[in-house]
Amino acid sequence: MKLFDSELKVMEVLWEEGPVPARRVVEVLSQRVGWNKNTTYTVIKKCVDKGAVRREEPEFVCHPLVERTATQRDETNALIDRLFGGSSELFFSSFLRERGVGEEDAKKLAEMIREKGGEQK
């Protein structure tokens, strides 16, 4: 499921706080990004229409229906497909060239690569 940046902002609140009334989502996004109530409710409705959020009365409680890790995986795969022709190697080399990694992160990455044993999807 493709979620747009605005929808991801709503999902971030729900992933952080769990099921909450929509008014709480309004409060958080008003502080974080300056959205008003109408904007927030519109984006929540889009998330409901996509099946990413379930709305429950009373109090218009919003429940996340997609997990953060699944969304991260889907977004990462879409990025790699779109910008790197599906090549994880090109993605990773670009990442290292642009951002680099510290020694501790490099050790963790090497361990993850060893554990995966070169598995590919």
C-alpha cells in the first residue's frame, strides 16, 4: 500500500501512541507540522479509505492497521526499484557514498549481512 508523506505523518502518530482519538492526532500534528483540524481529519479519512487506519466510535478513535516495519519495507523496496533499478547494491553504495557509516554501525551491518547469508528476495 502506497502512503503519501501526509499520510505517513498520521501513521507516525498512531505508531508512536497506539489507538488514539482523532483529536489527539490533531493536537500532535498541529504542534509538529502546523496542520489545522480540517487538514488532519482529511488525511485521516484518506488513511481510512486506503485501509491503513480503522476509525471507531465513540470519539473517532483511530487504530493503525498497517505496521511501521511493513510500511518501511514497502517504501524501501519501492525506492530501490524506482531509483536504483531494483539493485540493492547500487542503493547501498549510494548510501555509503553520501552518508557513510560509523565504525559501530559498520560492524552491525556486517553482522546483518553475515546472518542473511546473501539471501535475496
